[in-house]
Amino acid sequence: MRIIICGFGTVAQSLAKLLVSRMDDLYAKYGIKPRIVGIFDSRGGIADPSGLDINRLIETKKKFGTVRNYDKSLRNRTGLDIINNVDADVLIETTASNYKDAEPGMSHITSAMKRGMHVISVNKGPLALAFPSLMELATYNQVLFRFSGTVGGGTPILDYAKNSLRGEQITSFAGILNGTTNYILTNMGHGMTFAAALKDARARGYVEADESLDLDGLDAAAKLVILANWIMGMKVTMPDIQRTGIRNVTTKDIKAAAKKKCAIKLIASCNKDLVVAPREVPIDDPLCVNGTLNAISFTSEHSGTQTIIGRGAGGTETASSILRDLLDIRKEILRD
């Protein structure tokens, strides 16, 4: 299976290491032999139809900070040049999420689909701003579009709702979809001020470079859009979300909630409305998880409410979701 990778940061490098460690196993169990034929980061890219050496790519990135130095005899190329001119079966999009215009991820995904490539994305920007149209484009071009890693990282939230609850009518859901804000609110529950809890989260590397993505609920809203479209069959984008972040949550609010045996959590919910906002959650509710954990409760017509809990982020965890999507695409191709 020929693969083009967009971006070579933590997630993509974790995926590369995962592919190296499981190469023999993947072929023996699933008959899949991944071959990276093109890859690029923000400083340039390279392509080789015969396949690139994955270990060498990792070493090159570590040494030079970019993959373009992999082999000087290979022409340095831009991302779209590689996508538009190199033959591949699957495009894996791992560049940073952008909620203003979704670029460059949007162009990467649409260009690949138009060339007949299946697409796996862990970039939430394009899905948050244009989920319905991207699904239509995939259908029109008869390609598969998978994005398990956009919600829950390595925790299979999308797969669980779509497959494990197959045949059920999910009527609503609510969840903690951002580990950073959950970590901050958990520490505030232990007595820290908002400023101190934010400083601690920054020091641990939990906060996005653009902290508004976490603190103002943009990340949680993007995930809510993806869930609402994929699971509930809605056709919504980011402007449809009523969004309030956690900047105005005070120690006084935390203490008042504690007196009622509740904790304040940033909850993304889909009932009649799509809302992201701080909410009091009873401490004995399965949804009331602490630290960087994510949790989501699905309420269905006959099965009642079921909650799935897990780590929401991390390079290795998200890389494992990409591999799941890759195997799913392989299975769908063979079925056809």
C-alpha cells in the first residue's frame, strides 16, 4: 500500500516507528505492506515511487529538523506537488489543525480525493469547517475517508459509537473531549487558581501553542462537530456550536460545585442543541473523570447510557488510531 504523509511531527513520527516495529506482523496478519512514497513537512518534502526508508526518515528529521535532507539527489518538493504528481493509495494528513480556513490540510485532503486517493486525517480543521462537503467529495470520487484519531486520540470513541452500538438509535451524547481543560479544572478542584493550573499544564506540554484552542473550547467544539456529523447524521460545522470556554471559571465556582458534590467540567453535548460549556457534573457520574482523561456518554433508545473513558491525546495513541484506519481501508478495498 503506497502512502503519502503530510506533516512529520510527533504523531507522524510515532506512526513511522509503529510501522517499522509491526511491518512483519502487518503483512502476516493483514496482508498489508505499507510503503511511504512521499512525505513532507513545513520545510519541504521528498518522494520516491520505490519507497523511502522509514528509519532513515526518522533519523533525518531528528538530525536536520526536516525530511527534505533525506537524499539530496531527490528533488526537494512541495506538499501539493507530491500529492498531485506521485501515485499513492492513501494520504495521511497530520498537519496542525487550523480553525480559520483549515489550510493547508484542506487543500491536501481535497487534492488527494480528486486524484482518487483514500484519506486518513488526524487534522480536525478541515472536518470542523467542512465535514459535509468533504464526505460528499469522498463519495463523488469513490474514495474512503477515515478520521478515528480526531476524537479521543487512541481511544476508539468514533468506532465504538458507529460499530459497537450498531443498530441502536443514539438519542444524545455528552462528554469531556479536551484533556488539557480537564487537567486544569481538576487541579483547580485541588485548590489551584486558574493561573497556577494553566502554568502547570503549560509546563507539562499539555497546552496548544495557540492556547485559545483549549481554553476557549475550540478543540472540543471541533470534536463535537465531527461526532454530530458522523454519529448523529447531522450536517453541521463550527458556527453551529454554542461555545463557552473555561477562562471565566473561578475558584469560587469550583468550591460552590464541590459543596453540591459536583465538579466543574468542560462538557461538549449533543441533544437538541450543540453546546460546549463548563457544567457541574456529579462526582459519582461515570463522566466525572480527572486529569487528562477524556470520557463520553452515549444515550441510546434501548441500551440506556454507556460511557467510554480513555486517554485523549499522545503521539503513540493517535498513531495507533491511524493504523486502525489504514487496516479498515485495506479491509474495505478487499471487500470491493
